[in-house]
Amino acid sequence: MMYFSDKDFRKEDFITSVLDTGEYENCHFYYCDFSNQSFSDCKFIDCVFSNCNLSLVNFTNTALQNVQFIDSKLSGVQFDTCNPFALAVSFKKCIIQHATFFQSKLSKTLFEQSDLTGTDFTAADLTAANFDQCNLAQVIFDRTILDQANLTTAYYFLIDPVANSLKKTRFSIDGLPGLLSQYNIVIE
């Protein structure tokens, strides 16, 4: 297995060449296209992916430890196949549509100004997660732990308070329809 440290990868097209299986520590990936590639069995520690396309990347047994995704596209990614040990990620201005976080432990994860349309958080632990200015249209929250999470600036969400844990979860008054829609209540 190869080891890379403190290396910058810029404008590389990994559609024609494959990212080497290995450990990447404190590496930065800028404007790289990884769509449909496999990161299986790789380890990323303190890495940043900025302006990258990671749509449909295979993360089977991939370690993501303190990894930041900024202005990147991660549509269709199955994060639930990642190595769960020390899983720590953050997302800023990302497109994370139709991704899967089934049973993922994502306490204190930051989702900032991101589009999570159609993403599945079934049985995920999102304790103290922050959904800052995020589009949560068609997002699946089912048996999800959202205790102490911040959804005050999130929008287009529908969350069943009976099917999810919402202890001390923060919502704005504008978010009430997303919590009460199943009760067929008219809010004016």
C-alpha cells in the first residue's frame, strides 16, 4: 500500500487514470474528477477535496478521518460502506444528492450550504450535527438520531417527530411545517 503525505493533486482527471490505493495524509485535491472511481480500502486523514467531482465513488472500507469536502459533488455516494472507525467528515457548498448514510455515526458533522436532496439518513446518528442553510428536500429521516442537531436554517425537510429522536434539536419557527405536515394541520 502506498503512502502520500502533504501532497497537492490539482486538476487531475482520474477517469482515465486510477487513484492509487493507499494512505493519504494531509493531502489536498483541487478540481479533480473522480466520478465512478473506487476508493476502496484507501485511508484519508486530514485531507481536503475542493471543487472535485466524486459522484458515484465507491467508498467500500474507505477510512475518512477529518476529511473536508468543499464545493464538491458527491451524488449517489454510499457513505454507509465507509470504514466506521473514526469517521469524521464535513461538507461545505456541496451537492450530496441521493447519497446514503444508513446507520452512519456522524455526530457533530457540519453540512453547510449544501444540497442533500434525496439523501438517506435512515438509522444514522446525527447527534449535534449542523445543517446550516441546507436543502433537505426528499431527505429520508427514519429512526435517525437528531438529538441536539441544528436545523434552524435548513429548509424543505419533512421529519416525523415520532419516528426520530429529536431531544433538544433546534428548529426555527419556519421549520414547523416540516415537523407537523404528517398531522394534516393547517399552519397560517
